[in-house]
Amino acid sequence: MQEDLLSGSPFDGHQDAHRSGHPAAGGGPDAVLAGLDPEQRAVATALHGAVCVLAGAGTGKTRAITHRIAYGVRSGVYQPQQVLAVTFTARAAGEMRGRLRQLGAEGVQARTFHAAALRQLQYFWPRAVGGPVPQLLERKVQLVAEAAGRCGLRVQRTELRDLTAEIEWAKVTQTGPDDYPAAVAKSGREAPRDPAETAQVYRVYEETKSRRGNIDFEDVLLLTAAILEDRPDIADQVRAQYRHFTVDEYQDVSPLQQRLLDQWTGPGGGASLCVVGDASQTIYSFTGATPDYLLGFRTRHPEATVVKLVRDYRSTPQVVHLANGLLAQARGEAARHRLELVSQREAGPDPVYTEYEDEPTEAENTARRIKDLLAAGVRASEIAVLFRTNGQSEVYEQALADLGVPYQLKGAERFFERPEVRDAGVLLRGAARAASDPVTDGAPDLAGQVRAVLATRGFTAEPPAGSGAVRDRWESLAALVRLAEEFERGRTAAGQGTDLAAYVTELDARAAAQHAPAVEGVTLASLHAAKGLEWDAVYLVGLTEGTLPIIYAKTDEQIEEERRLLYVGVTRARKHLTLSWALSRSPGGRASRKPSRFLDGLRPGSSASGTRPAGRGGRGGEAGERSAGRRVRGPVTCRVCGRALTEAVERKLRRCESCPSTMDEALYERLREWRAAQAREQGAPAYVVFTDATLMAIAEDVPANRQELAGISGVGAMKLDKYGAAVLSLCAGEEPVRDPVDVTDDQPDEPA
């Protein structure tokens, strides 16, 4: 047998630390198949050629593919060192490695695309290129900022993130700087800034990076694929090493990842390839991911075995019914391949739909409901609050903290990188090495030993009051204690002894795989970050037009991806599911928001309406009571309390700042987005188009014609001629149009 490319090299994907702590499955190969349903068994026994697994949410896809690998290894069809399983997150790869260890399939590599490619690149670089391996940039933002500065562009922090994301998208779609503007136009992608400017920054970024001998994560894939394409001898060596490939979450592959996968498998179909995915969970197209490779797999591999997994073991029939109903209204290619899930669980409570007056009320009531669930015995780590954007989290953090409910932010600092966890690891290793330790002597079990060690750093049996850093630190240490309890139970059930040294080895294995234990706190996460996770109870909040679908979703495909994002959120729930929205942003605000169109026909009292446009259109509130064309001059009184107004902003809004607003907040956000586009086009500050106060006044009055728009302070004759048609279109809930009058005077409206 050929020498293992991985042995004793930085290309090594197997660590001895992963061997401990998990019993291998007993019995012969058929024992691996025990407990699989007929479709999962069909996946597990399809060991040759091309296999495509279409797996709905909660249908046990990871179980099916890990049992397939284990069955192949234990039956002798696969040599473990010849198997490479790739997925998209370190957490998923770590979970897969853990399951394979339990099934007795040690030696199999389970890695992310980038981790697998990086090891190959490091191993073959001296031979293929020569010289030291380029240094990997952990974060490219700083270099992008430098490149923008060299191009003479002033870029704010939020713009810098968008610019960096555009460069990443261009690279994973294999688009160079010169081709970027055309690629943006062809794809219909809404670029965050002028594509020509982005292309210039992209070019300087690449030149600077190359000159300094750096590579970024996209380069890892590009360079590895290029070496395999240019060096047939190296490609043959890799293909001789790896004969069996499994790709998880195949709906999320980018063109660049597919290019590398094609090089790994090679021409002629010599390697076996199993892909698994669900087109209805494609939610990362903004990063270059596409379901086309999953949907076209049978075309590229006509002989492929196709298995559909639709038995949902995660969610109750009530949750599954809602998920199926959500996709029943979907459109497009992915929708034509949707899977109709069938729940395998007992009935549970119906999903709850709740409408609130404003966001703080929505958050406060959500927190109270969560506290009720905790009192009923549901663990905090089994509850999640999911939202469309990270900016929505703050009000929920405050509401939970006010009630003393612990929470954790998904996507925050990695568990094993927290200072208290690193410190605890050092203490536990020291105690494990000691022949006798007065701290742990006398402890009745492993968990007791761990508690005793952590007590030297302030750990207590009861959590501290309140929230904040002290509570976060306690939750981290408590997670280590719970993990010790679970570890000990598992080893005891398998008839294996356990000690502190074995537990420390397990911690090292988990740290290497970023397989963190659950922290006992309610999870706050964006819908994107929630992908791949599940909870007993899920609260989907902020489900309004302009938020879900997000206001930036314009095309039919973008709208459908927003629908799929909600579908992912719904299918995270095992039993309890609550969907809510608020009619205004703040207390006393105008109740102008509408629940998400995706709930039409699903929530009580609504009917299916397809993809209705965002916005209300027409006049509303006090705007409908204004006399046409009357311009407010001289003394101005508050429309709410009648007080005479003297401040410029108040006069413009025609109300006291302290009086309740009647603003159409969705319209206000659309106006701000349109204004930003106008400002970029003109190369001028945003206030030159309209000030914030004028936009607020427009969103409060919602003018229906030019006369009413002209009556708003800050909209002079020139502004009316230049922007009137666009603003009125937005007020009517339509796409902005250009007025035929071309005015070049760009003086700002009256100061606020």
C-alpha cells in the first residue's frame, strides 16, 4: 500500500488525541446499520460511484453519511486513510469526527474545505513552487483598508466590511479585478459601492498581498487547485491517496470549491463521491454559494444513486406543517426540488403568532415567555431567539438581562479561546499530572474533581446574581462541569473507566475540533448563524416587511432566499415555536409596519398573497388631512399637542420631538437607502440630497402628489424637480423613477 501522505507531516489529519474517550461501535459491519431507517440505510450501503443525498432539515443527514463512511470502513470497502469528508464549518467537521470515532471509523479525515486545502498546500508548496509557504492572513480587513487608502478612498468601518465581502465574493466566483464590474452587472448583484472603485481596491489589495508574500483564505483554495491542475504528478499522488469523498452541505459550494473538488476526484470517475444537501436551505448566495451543483448533480453523473431523506426526527408535526407550508409558496428552481417533510415525532403545541405595538414590547414579552419556559423545566441552552440582522439583538439582550435570564451571543468569542476556559484547562492538566492533589483528593467522582479544581478560581455551585461578565465566566466554567458529567456517564455506560487525565484528553480533542460544550444560556443569534443548530424552543422575532425580507432584497431570487432563511429558522425548533413582529420601532411610533409577506396564508386571519411589494403607498395619517400644496410658513404648531414650535427640526417635522411619531419607518428606511445611492452617484454627502429631518418629515406625511411633497419643509422647487418623481414612487411603495427634468443645482436643503 502506498505510504500515507498524511503521516508525520503538517498535512496529517489524524490526531491521537481523538482516539480517547469514545467507545468504538461493537460487532461486525452490519451493526453500524442498526437503528437506521430505510432511506438512511440506503445511503449507508451505497458505497460505490456517485451518490446524491437530498436531505431535508432534521432528517438525520449527518447520521446517514457518517454511518455510510463507518460501514464502508468496517466492511473493508474503504481504507480509512483514503476517505476525506469535507464540510463548511469547524464545528460541523468536529461533530463528524466525533461520530466517526464512536462508530469505530478512526483515521478518516473530516475537515472544512479550507483546512483540507491548507494542509495540502503546505505539504506540496516546497515541491511545486519552492521557498517558504506564504503567510496566511487571518483577517484581510486591515489590508483592504490600506488598499482603499492607496486608491484615495475614504471608507468607513461598515463600508470596509462590505468592500471586503465583495472581494471575497469575486474570488470564490473566480472573478478577477478587471472582470468584476461586468460580473456584478451580469449577476444582478447590488454592489455596496461603485464597481469600478471596488475593482480598483481589489487590484491594489491583490498586488499588496502578493508583494508581501501573504495569502488569504480564498487563495488557499485557488493555489491548491492551481497546483493540482498544473502538476499532474501531484494530482495523481493526491488521487491515489484519497479514493472516497463525502461533501456535506453541498448546496453551499462555490464555483471555487467545486473547482477544487473536481481536482480531488479527478477525471473518469475513479473516486467515489457522495454529496448531501438541501436546496431549500441555500442561504449564502451572497458569499458565492450556489445550489446549482446539487441540483445538476444527476446531469453531471447520470449513473448516480439518488436518495431522499424526508423523515423529520427533529420537529413536531405542527412545526413541520408550518415549514412545508412556507415552502409551498416558494418559486424558482430550488422550490421545484423542495422536499415535503414528514414528522416522526408526537404532536406538540401549535406555533404561536404574536403582534406587538413596538420593538421593546416585543422583546419584553419574549423575555417573559422565555422565563415561563425556564420555570416549566426547559433548559436555557435549549431556547433560542433568532433575528434577521445582528443589530436586532441589543433590545433582547437588555430584556433578558432585566429578568435575570442568562444568554449567550452566537458568533461571539469561541468557547475554548475564552480566558477563563484556557485558565481552567491549565489547572485541570496540572491536576491530572499530579500523583496526588489535595484539591481533588476525596472527590467522589470525575465531576467532583473538576468542580474542586475550578473552585480554586471562584466557581460555585450556584450561579451569581444578574448578568454580565461575572455571569458569563461562571457559565463557561459550569459548561466544563456538565461536560465532565456527560463524559463520565458515557464512559461508564460503555464499561470503561474514567479519570481526570482522560477528561483532559477529551477537552484537547474538542478544542482542536472547536466542538464546544453547550453553555447554559438562551442563545441569541442571526438566522444565518443558526444554520445547522436546533433547540427545543425557538422565538423568531422582528418578522416585518423590510426586515424579512430585508429591504435590500429586490429580485425574485433574492426574495426567495429570504424565504429560505425563514424556513431555516422555523426548522430549528423541535417543539415550541413563536413568531412575532412589532408594528413600530419605538413606543409611540406610528404603527406602519406590516408582518412579513412570508406569513401570508400561514398566520391566522391572513391569506396567501405571493410576493407583495414592500411599502404602503398613498397617503395616510395626517398626511391625508393636509391641504394640497400648502407650504408651512410663519408660526408652526405641533400637530399632536398644539404647542408653538421654534426649533428647526421640530418645525420641519411639525411636531415636538417628545410627541409620538407617526413616521412610516419602512418608508423612512427605503428613503435613506435611495438617498445613499443618489449621494454615491453624485459623489456628494448624503445631506446634499435631503437631510435626515426632511426624510423623516416625508415618512411622516407620506405625500401622494407633487403639491403635497412641495409643502414639506426642505423640499424646494429644485429638489422637487430633481427628486420629486423618485420620492413619490417610494411613498407609493414602488421602485424609484427618475424625473425627466435634469437639474444640476445640488445645494443642500435647509439646515436642520
